[in-house]
Amino acid sequence: MNTGLVLSGGGFRGIAHIGVIKALDEYGFEITHISGTSAGAIIGALYSGGVDWKQILEFIKQINIFSINNYAVGKPGFVDTEKFYNKFSEFFSADNFESLKIPLFITATNILDGSLKVFSEGELIRPLLASAAFPGVFTPIKIADSYYVDGGALNNFPVDLIKNYCDQIIGVYVNPFLKIELDELKHSYNVLERAYKIRSAMDALSKFGDCNLVISPKDLINHSTFSINDVDAVFDLGYQAAIKALKNPDNLQLPKEDS
């Protein structure tokens, strides 16, 4: 049976994906296809490459995204996305999708013509960085003759990329969407983040029905897209939500040894 794993974007909240992966490993799931956007693309690529959840979590803890050494100079963004290339190259035997152990599909947005690009073959690391390059914060990545940013701008929950390959799909959505109060919009970036969430949520929610199981930790609402604190807490929210969902999986078929 082909089991797909879909990992949404969500910035810092994407650390919850690692907790979900831990739970899936404990239940004995063999994931056959992965699609991801932004943070989901990062976690999905590492997992596809054979990196276990402990190593992924440790890597995320050690990487200092907002270090002064990563600041962009003469580029449109605060953080130079290109500077993370070497950090990711350490995890892959070769810089291409074909080196991965699990087929991977990731999205990025062509910032010049506004189109969505799906990457699943050829060069790996630059598309991966592009998928996670949140506009205005991270600099766009040049690939071929164009420039790409966060795939979440157009497809933040890419169920559609793998649903035709899979018998069942587990979706992980780390952007819980709830009504808020005006006093929660204290800064300009709060308004920007809220507008981005609204657009992403409407598209993502329409795809929940294509999943056999959706894991979406509600308490992630208390964690910001750009926060870099409480890594272990966010990881645990993903793990606990997954364990709870897998105890009553509805129409998801569990691995035989756990049935």
C-alpha cells in the first residue's frame, strides 16, 4: 500500500512536522511519497533523504537563521537564502532528487511571472531553499532563468501533488486558523502574517477531504511563524497530536503489525 505524507508550510511551526514523523515511525508507517511546502519541504526533504527525526530536530536547533552572518547585502530580503546551501548539502549524498530514498514533490513560487513550480527531479537543494524563502524575509533563489520564493504563496498544503500515487494520505497542517481579536494585531508583521494565513487556510481546508487523516495541532495557534523559541514545545505538540490521531485513525489503514 502506498502511503503519502503531506507537510504544510508554517515557518517555525513546521517543527511540529518532526514530532509527527516520530509518531509515524513508532507506529511503523512506511511512507512511500512525500509532498511539502516551505518548512514542510525542508522537513520532508531531510526525511526523504534518510535523516531520522532526532537528527532533523538537532539540525533545526543548531541552525541560526537570523545570525548576522546570514544577513543579505544588496539583495531583496533580510536573510540571504543562498548562505544555507552548504548546511543542507551535508545531508544529501548528491544534490538531486534522485538521491532521495522516498519520492519528494515540493512547490515554489516564480516571483517574476507568478506561476507555481513543482520540483520533483533534477537539482534538489536550491529548489528546497526556494520553497522556504518567505517573501520579504528571505531572498529569492535563482533557478535557471527565473527567481523563486516560498511555495506557500500559491500552494501551502500540496495534497494534489501526490494523491494520484497513493492509496492513502496523511496530511499535516501546522497553521490552525481561528478567529482573533483586534488587539492581537499589534504590529505590521502581525497583519501581514494574518493576511497570509487567511489566503493559505481557504485553499488548504478545501483539500482536507482528500486526506485519510489530517493532523493539525490546535495549540500551534500560540506560536508565531517567525518565532524561534520553544523548539521542544512545538515538536511535542506535533508528536502528541499525531499520537492522539493515530489512536482513532478513522479511514486510515495502519501498518499490519499495529492493526
